[in-house]
Amino acid sequence: MTRALGRSMRGLLAVACIMTGCAEHAESDPAQRDESQRLPGGETTNTLLFGTNALTMPAANITAEHESQFFTGNSFFNQSWVQAPASTEARDGLGPLFNARSCASCHFKDGRGSPPLEEGAPFVGLLLRLSVPSASGSGQPLPDPVYGGQLQPLAIGGVESEGAPRVSYTEVRGSYADGEAYVLLEPSYTIGDLTHGALADGVQISPRVAPAVVGLGLLEAIPSARLLELADPEDVDGDGISGRIQHTLDAATGLMREGRFGWKAEQPSVRQQAAAAFVGDLGVTSSLFPEQDCTPAESACRAATPGGSPELADHLLDRVELYSRLLAVPMRERWRDASLLEGQRLFSSARCDACHVASHETGALEGLPEVENQRIYPYTDLLLHDMGEALADARPVFEASGSEWRTPPLWALRFYRIVNGHDRLLHDGRARGVAEAILWHGGEATPSREAFRTMTREQRSQLIEFVESL
């Protein structure tokens, strides 16, 4: 009830603010005067380096011990792995099948990947999950019996790659309430040059863009009680938003845990997210994931020489985990401009902040004092939300249905163009910028999409300007 009343009051204030021009609200609302919004990562925030390297900085309050470990992790995140056996024993074990040779290939300068931006360009920051429905027709999908759970278009010497992914787009036309037209791009995926025969009947192909990796330790430090506070799986308050906590398998314990990372919150920790990417994307095993995704049909893959058992030693996984946890979110350079404050109010009035929750207080995270007790502004609730059929991939993941996705954080969004040279958004990168991303929203987010679509052109520009300032 408290949550419902709080949301209703915020909505009424936002509407009143829009109607009156908001002059007095900018001065009376403490949130608008709060200097902490300038530092979205709290004391960890990067206030020193911007431009193309804005996402590469360690937490500003990093300890001396962690600083040296951070740069070791940076090395293993950025350097290419090689085929085993090799003289560089700590970095051999690439493949046999893989999507990239380094973490940074997809997360260039710790930023965000994209689909191919030109026809015929390779898939680098975008991968394709493969699955078939379970035999019972319910429950978790199964890997493709021949190509496994993820298409890997690259291979080491002596092993055949699996196939060549391709994407094409169909234009979807629409218009805003004021008559201005827009065009969206709906992607369609095919896989050619398959080396072991056809994909299974009914195979599900689900694309995933590599997200930016800043601020992960802060997200991990948000207390579970906060997620429980925000979750409303039965929509008890009747506001149409029914965020749900994902529960996923902890590979270290074999137990189910709260999920936070990945497009469907399928990973419970930064450590497991990193280890899953090593084995899935680079073909590098670890103690968490000691087996390669080589199916019975892929005999050369199964016979390839490994780079150790496992290939990524625990102490190196420790360093990559720490690096990923302590990458700093950049400072907001503009946050009190009148147009941005108006855009923020429009963002709230459209109830975008019902899922993209602005602020949280972090708790303790064992061994990582830098992220403890920080007020942060990631603009996410880390919960699953039904985004409608237009964005659905028909592929459940643990408790997430095919149409449910975790709310992605919005912090550092303004740097994607600068760091990565594009502004492609959503889980598959179909949206060319903020406006298209909003227009693809459906399901629980339909009212927010329609609120945006029916705004005036000036209001739409102000809302977009606010999001692009984060």
C-alpha cells in the first residue's frame, strides 16, 4: 500500500509540475537540489577522465591493494587469448569454438556492443543463443542438439566453426500523436554455412548485445531487501507494474539464488557472469564452468587440446571479477540544466521510473569496502518485467518468460556514442537511440510508451535529452 501511494503521489506531483511550468518545483523538490545526482556511483564515481576512455577508470575510492589487482584484471579482460598449447600458458586455451578472442572485443573500452552496423559486417558485440523447447513443452529450453546453446562462428585451427550469422531488418512504421512519423527496425536472424547440418526443427534464436560493464559491483551491493521492496509480482498495488525477482542457479553451490546480471537476470553474481562469458564467448573453462559446449556431433571440438584444467585459474578469475566490480561510472556533467530537469519530470510523469528506478543505497559486499554504503543512481530495479510480444524471444530462462527482461541500467548511456561509436539500444541493439527504444516498449511498459508517443515534440526532446545526459 505504501508503495502504491508513493507512486501515485509522485505521478500527481509530476503532472501538476508539467501543468504549472515547474518553476517552484525545481526549488522545492529536494531530489532536484541533491548534489549526489552528479555522482551516480557515489564515492566510486569517475570524476577525472571522460571522452573515449570514460568507462575504463577504476573506482575513485579504490584501495591500494585492490588497485594493483584491478590492473591485473584489466590485462586479462583486454588481452587476446590464444590457442593451446602456447608459450603464454596463462592465456592459452582459446576455443575450440568461440565468439571473440577477448572480453574487450565485445565490451570495447568497457562499453556496449552492437549488431553489425553495416551489411555483411561480422557479429562481434552480438551473439545468438540457440535452444529448442523441452520435450514436455514446458520448463527450460534445451540446447540445439548439434550446435549447443550458443552459436559460435569462430574456431581454432583444426576445428570447424559452426556457421555464419546474419541479420536483416524490416521497417515498422508509425507516428506520434502529433502526426510526426517514425520508422523502427525489426530484426530477423538467419544462420548460413552450417558445418554440421541443419538446426533442429523449431530452434529458437535469441540475440544478446554485450552491455557496458561499469558499476557492476555497486549493483551487486544493492541489498536483497531493496529488491523485495520493489518487487510486486502479483501487482498488488494495481499500478500495472509487476516486477519480479529472478531466481537462478548458483554454479558454485548448486542452489537457486536471486539473479541480477544478464539480459534476463540469469546470473546471480559478477563472478558467475564473468565465468559464463569466458566459457560461452571465448571457450575458456573455469572452476565454475569446467566443460566446453561441444556437442557429440562436434568431434574435432571435443578432441581439441585444452589450455589447462581449468584454463582460467581461480586467482585470475578473482582479478577479472574485481576489475568488473570496480569499473567506475562517470560523473554527470550536466544535471541541473532547466531542460534536463523538465525532461526528468516528464520521465517520471510517464512512469518510466517505475522500472528504471533512479536511486538505491548499497549495503556491504564482502571484501569490497569501496562499494559499501553508497547512494547510487543506476536507473534500474534489477527486476524482470513483461515487455510485450514485440520484444519477446519466446525463450524462457529460469523464471523469466520469453517476454520478460531485466530492467537495464541507464547510467553512462551518454557515452555509448563517444566510446563505442553507436547508440544502438535494447537487448538486440535494434533501437537507434532512446526514442526508438521507448517506442518498442510493450507489455507492462505500454502506458509509458503511449505517454511518450502522445507528448509534444518539445516534450519528447526534453525527455530524450534527460536520458541521454545520464
